[in-house]
Amino acid sequence: MQFITRKKKSPPAVIIVSMIDVLLVVLIFLMVTTNFKQQPAVKLALPESKQSKAGSSENNPLVITVSKQGPFYLQKDPVSFERLQERLMDESRKNPDVTLAIRADTEAAFGQVIKVMDAAKAANIKVVSAYTKGAAK
């Protein structure tokens, strides 16, 4: 004899539509609050010059960054001095008219800049320039 009838339990219903709405709102919130500004790999304080030019006249120069500490950067890749010399030789062989631009921090050791200039001379790179910022008026 059964006096109690048992009800069959149905599985809980998850409302997918409202969950998608909430996730979409969270995604939009994250997209709006994300900072899209590109941060430089190395922070430099460029030296000031009254003779600095707004634009570069060379076509795609090789850019070497000399920071006050750490490795050299060729374009945006960190390299050792030996690897820098090899890459300058390779680029000079590929294109004899290649130009070089040096971005050096104001507190970088002057000997490091001279080493880069010597490596450029050894690679027969004839045009070497430096990045500066305009002097404050």
C-alpha cells in the first residue's frame, strides 16, 4: 500500500538567453574599459636639440635603441652587441644604402653609443643619425 505519491523531479532549467545577455554586457564593459594605448618597450628620455627635425628624411632606417641599462634593441628586438654587429653586416650586404638611426637615452653611457657607431662603420653604413626631441622654449 502506497499512501504517498512521489512527484518526479524535473532537472533545473538554465535560461541560456539571459546568461548570454549578461556575458555580452560583461564583454562590452571589458572592451570599453581596456586601455588600447601602446606602451613603449623601453622608456627613454631623448636628449634635447634645437636642430631637431620633425620628420625623418631617410626611408625606413634601422633603429638602434641604447637604454641606460640593459641590452641594445635593433628595431624592437633585444640583441647583444655581438649579434648587433652581425645584423648590421647582414643588412649592409643586403642594401649598401642602408641608413642607421640611434635612439639613446640621455643617461645612457656615451661609450655604448660609440660602440654602436663603430659597429656601423665596420659594417660600411655611411649615414648614421640620432633621434632627439625639440628644445623647450
